[in-house]
Amino acid sequence: MSATTTSSAAFGALRAVPEALDTLGAEALSEVARSATLAQNLAAATRLQAAHHLVEAMGRLDEATHDDKVRPRPAFARLDPVDRARDHLAAAMSLTGWHAGRLVTAGVQIHTRLPLLRKAVDRGLFPEQLAIDTACRLADIPDEIIAAVESEVIGALCRDLDGGHRPSRTALDTAVDAARERHDPRAAQDAVDAAVEQRTVRFRPGRDGMTSMWAHLPSGDAEKLRRRIEAAARAACDSGHPRTRNQLRADALCALGDPNTDDIGTALHDPEDLHRADNTDGATAGTGAPLPGALRPGASWGTDKPIRISVIDSIAQGLPNRVQFVNGAYASFDWLCEELLSGGDAKVRFDLIDPQPGVQDTPDAVLKYFITPALAERIRLRDGTCRHPGCTVDAHDCEIDHVIAFDHLRPELGGPTAEWNLICLCRKHHREKTFGHCAYRPGPLGELTIITETGHEHRTTPHGPLAQARDRILDHRWRQHLERLFTDDGHLTNPPGAHRTHPA
């Protein structure tokens, strides 16, 4: 029998209802939903409190372990308890490092600086995500005005929530910024100046040949970019261009990086003209004058580095070879083909990668601390990202680390410089491994087991292209084995692969 939790205005408490949900009426179902939401918000309050106490526990543990008055630890070897709590929660709750970091920040802020928000969260009034967003936004408010700003912002949010309206993140940002500006205009300007330092642009290639771009820019610069893109798209649309307005905006943005196109990404030169320029060394075309704006064949506006293509060799395993580009370097396969076809002197480097584990390991190399570039690239292709649970830092931005520490005095007794003993770790998690208290255990195919101070084990496996190729090979071998093990009519063969004669 399923039990349902509900609440009643008359009793004000949660109660169990033995009826199945599909037998309840609209009023009871509404109460069920409200009760479940309240329980979820109260559970969120518990998580935020646990995150705060975990930070304190990490600080005490670190002091108890390294409290040496005679030989104190240097600054570079000290770990922030907030960072350590974030890493623990990322693994324990299966969160990304970013989400775990915001959870910890919110927990600390709510229980140390934001008493009004804490009271509202403990009542179950705030959904978890809104509570975290609010606490993280108020974390930037100076201590001198935090009480006034919190009172104004939390009061407005509570009134909205009591009325059944959940404010958006944009509305929250607006409320916090307006309150800060009213109580301290100078602090508001300082926040604007600090925000400029956080400007960034990120790219994320997709599997469909498209790439997502995310930018965080100063408003003035973003407005200039918007006006230029919008003007080019509007002009093309008014002239009757068949593309949609959204397509024209995207093409106008791409055209900013390509000198070979006009404002909406249309090629400036006919391919035949470029071909004639190629036949005349790019100097003249019939009249002896250079073609206006003509580029030398093979010129790449995207990068002047050789195009690197890693090919994972799977032919010997009965599977086709798999092409893997350097992550983030090329937007799509079509882009690469265009570069190769249009560029007579474009430089291309093919790296054939053997998927078999340990092919780069040699008796001499495993006893040396130095990691060869070929082995480092192999580890990055295998791991894909930082190997700490929840971390998404790209492998090419990570450091290669020995899981079992290398013994510089007696290399034969320490962790070897072998593929199975090397992993990718971002700078933060490399320091966590070096100066923290967790134990790390490697596996033969790049598996990594992390044993925390609390005794919990977290096991991660690599997800890079090389690891994916190995998974496909193992799956292919398993299917071949099953084909030899079973006959077409579903019977086992003995020995495997033997032809089974059917009785007459």
C-alpha cells in the first residue's frame, strides 16, 4: 500500500494518507502537492545546514591533522575548508563542482551572515534553488550594508512567495542591485568595476556540427556588438534575403571573424576567382593586378597552427577507425573539410592512437618522472576532463599527476610513470590530492577510487574518446563471444563456436 503525505490548514502538520493518489479529488491532490513541496523545501534547509557544518568540520579536521606549532605548514600547502567541503559534496551528492560550490557558499552565508533568509528557509518557504541563488547574490554585499539589503530583499521575496509568485533570477538580481544602490551607491559602482574583471567567452562544440557560445561582457561592449549584428541582419532582411532573421544574426556574428565574407557571412570572392589566383600565384588575374582582398590559398583565419587529427586505431579489433579532433579547436567536421579543400598549403598532422592500454609504457620510461608529450596526450584523450567527481575542467587545461606518488630516491619502489598510474587533475584538485587527506587508488584502465576521511569511496571512470573507443572494442568482443556461444536457435554450443547439428 502506498502512503501519501499531505497537510491541512486546520491541523498545520503533515499527515500520512493511505489512499492512492488516483483516488483523491482535486482539493486533496492540491494539498498533496503543497505538502510535498514543503517537505522538499525543509529537506533543502537540512542540506544547506549540513553544507555549513561540513565546512566547519573540514576546518577542525585540518587543524587537528596539521596543528604543528614548531613547523607550521606553508601557505601553498593550506587548503580552504570551503573548497574541501565542495569537493566532498560533489562526490557524495553526484553534483558538478559548480553546483556543489554554490550549495556550500549558500550554506555558509545563510548560517553566518543572513539571519532573515535562514529563518525563511527553516520555515520551508524558500525553494532550494531560490535560496541558493539569493544567498550567493547577497554574498557580494559588504558587511556594512548587508543587514539593510537583506531586510529589503528577503521581505520582497517572502511577500511574492506568500502570494504564490516565484521571482525569476533576473528579478532577484534587479532587487539586490537596486537595494545595494540605495544603501551604498559607492558599493554599487565597486560591484560594477569588479564584474568587468569577470568577463569571459566560452565555446562548447556539439555532436551535430554546431557549437554553443556563451559570453559574459560589459553592457556597453555587448550593446555595440548587438547593434552591429542587428544592423547587418536587418539590412539583409529588408533587401529580401531568404534566410530568417535568427539565421542572419548568427551569420553576422560569424562574419566578424572571417575576412573572406561580407556582413552576413556570404563569400566575397567567387571560388573560380580564387582558383585563377592560385594558378597565377595569387598575384594577377588577366589584367596583371592582384585580386582585391584575395588571400593566399590555404590561409586559415581561424588558426595558424597545424590542424591536428587524432585517429584511434580500431581496425585490428574489427571496428572502423575513429577520428578525434583536439577538443575546442575546430567547430565541426564540415569546417575542417572546408579548410582542407580550400587550402593548398594547409598543414595537417595525423596522430594514430593505439587503443591498447600501456602501449607507451617502456621499462626505462616507467622509472623516470618525466612524462613524454605522447603519453600526456594519450592520458588526456583517455580522461577527457579532470578526474575528480563533479569536475568538468577540460583535460587539456589539466595537469598530469601520478596517482601513486613517484619515488625520486628509489623509483623502483614508487609509483611508476605508466598509463594506469597517471590521471588528469585540474589545478584545484591536484592541490587537494597533494595536501589533502583522501586516499587515491588507480585501476588498470584508468579507473580512480577516492577514499575520503569519512571512509566513503567514490569510483570514477574515464570518459574521453580513447576510453570510449575501448568500451566499443570490449562491447564488440562481447558480442562476438555471444555469437560463438549461442546458436541461431538459442542453444549453447560446446565447445563455443562449434557447429551444432540439428536432429532430423
